Amino acid sequence: MELLVAGDITKEKTTLKYLFLTFLKIGCVSFGGHMALVSLIQRIMVEQDQSIDNEDVLNSVTVAAFMPGPMAVNVVANIGYLLKGKWGAAISMFAVLLPACTLVLALAYMYLSNGQSMAWTSIMQYVGAIVGIIILSTGLQLFKKEIALNYAKIFLFLLATTLDLIKGNYLITIALIAIGAIAGLMLDRNRVDQIKVMSSFKTNFKLKIKSFSFIAVTVLFINQILFFTAAFKSYQNILFKIATVFSGISISLFGGGYVVIPIMQSLLVKDLHWLNAKELIDVIAFSQVTPGPILVSATFIGFKLGGFLGAFVATCSMFIPSAILMIVVSKIFNKTKDHPFIKSMISGIKVVVVGLIISSAIKILLLQPRTLLVAAICIAALIVSFKYKLSPVYLILGAIFLGTVSIFI
């Protein structure tokens, strides 16, 4: 009887309106990265509202950890899908991203209208250094967690970092990720027979995939072909270009939001020239002061290229494809979650990702003014970020404050 009452309460609360208002509230205060957002979901939806079980949240996080795209948004999409199907997933994603995307749009409008003014340049003069330090701190923390004193992984890490520093472009990034996957299989000594594992995985996939999911995955696969072959460069319509590029990034992005930085450096700055190096640093800084994932930078870039419609297309293209894959894979999670084949590949990819993150930080820091003040700011920021885990939000706001003060000195 108690279980029936709890079920009735859950059914009553999990309306589309409930999902929208709950995730809108979470989206307004989800500073501090994906685990901060997951913690809010657990506290509000599991403990307070009892609208979902703790096991569902943990399963969603587990699947998202192995999937491309933003982990937190993928978790939100999957929870919305579990509660109210496709509309639940769409409403939940829209609500959790609305605060960050609205703020980024406002910042993009002000920046692109006045970005070349002396005042704005002065305000942002220390932000680039802080962004570089935040990325470096993240990379060092991941190095400590994922690599440590494993000499084979250190070699793979140094290879990825060096190649990206010497000749970093998107094809090099993809090649390194592929090398990481192969190396992960070779380095993992605890795996079981891989052929047997893959055969089991394929069988489970065929049993679970549905017609809608099959169509969606097929469309995403075709998009990836157009993306990897650079066929989108021949498109005349900028919106089609935006959709193809950001969809391609969305489902190529393993390892968290910071991995998008080397991809943007190589693809959007060097190859497509959609941004210059200074604009990239500022875009990353803007995304850091919003209560959302770093990938909301797509909203800024889309706005620059195609106005409000461009921002909408870029945002949808960045977040929806990975969410679709998340939902598809979550359906077969129970039969595939312990497969060593997948775990082995991801373990190697993570090492490459750490190298790419640290390489990106070095590139950004090399662009900064080489003065004693900038050096002192970088050292102080690295200490409070790496050792004391100070939120990037406060570091970015502190850099903006210093820049603002410098105008009046």
C-alpha cells in the first residue's frame, strides 16, 4: 500500500509542467560543472520531490559518462525521457539550458556590438589568462585521476599533447582519439575476450533498437560522414553549415565540455575562421560565468554567424544529437553496462583527452601578455583552482573585476 501511494505521488508530480519548472530552477543555479547539476537533481527530484529513484539518476550518470556530448544535459534528457517520454526529454533539456543560453545571447549581443571598444578590451584583459589556468587545472586534476604513475599512459599522454601543440587540427584530434581507443584495448589487461563481448553487444543492440531510434541514428551517421569529409564546406547556406558542424562536434565529443576547446581551436578558428583566437578565449570565458555547460558557447558562435536563428540552430545541433544517442544507448544499458570492451576503449580515450585539454591550456596561456602581474595572477589562480577547488565562476568574475578596476587606475 505504501508503494502504491508513493507511485501515485510520483505520477501526479511528473507532468511536463513539473519537469519544465524543476529543470528551469536547476538550470538557474547549476554552477560548478556537471556533478553539481547532478547533485541538484538528486537533492530536489529524489530526496525532496520523490519524483524519480536514486537508482535512475545513478544509471543515467553511468551511461552519460561513456557517451559523447555534455554529461549533465544528457543526464537531464534521459531523466525527462524516463518520466514523460520524448516530450519529457525535450522539455527538460529546454528548461535546463534556457537560463545559460539566454545569458550567453545577451553577452553575445553586447560583445559583438561593443567588443572592439577600448573599455571592453580593458575589462577582459585578464580573462584569457584565467581561462587558460582553469583549463590547465582541470587537465592536471584529470591527469592525477586518470594517468598518475602509469608509464604507458604517460607516454600516450605526452604523444597527444606534443602532436596537438606541434600541429593541432581537427583531423589530428580525431586520429589521436582513435589511437587512444586502440591503446586502451591494448593496455587493459583485465578485459575478457573482446570478440565474444562485441558479439554480445551487437545482439543486444539489435534486440533493443526501435524504428524511430534507427532513423535518428541513421541521420546522425550520415551527418558524421558529411562532417568528417568536410563536405559542409561547400554548403552555401550558413545555417546548414552550422547544423552540420555542431551536430558533428556533438557526437564526437568524448570526455566532457573542455574537450570542445581544442576542437574549436582547430576547426572553428584555424579551418573555418568563424572565430579568431581572442574571440575564442572570450567565448569560453562567457560560458564559464553562466549556470550551464561550456558547450553553450555554441549559442554565442551561432549568434555571431547567423543572428538569433543561427544561435537557435547551433544550440539545438550541439545538444540534441548527443541526447538522442544517450536515450538510445540507455535502453540497452542494463545488458551492456559491464562490457569490458567499451570500458577499455574509453580508458585510452580519456588519456588522450587529458593531453588535448592541457595542450589547449598551454596554447591559450602563450597568447597572454608576459608581465609580472599576469604571471602572479596565473600562479594565484592555479593554486586556488587546483588545490582549493575554487569554482571557475568566481575566478572569471574576479578577472573581470580586476579588468574593470584597471580602467579607473
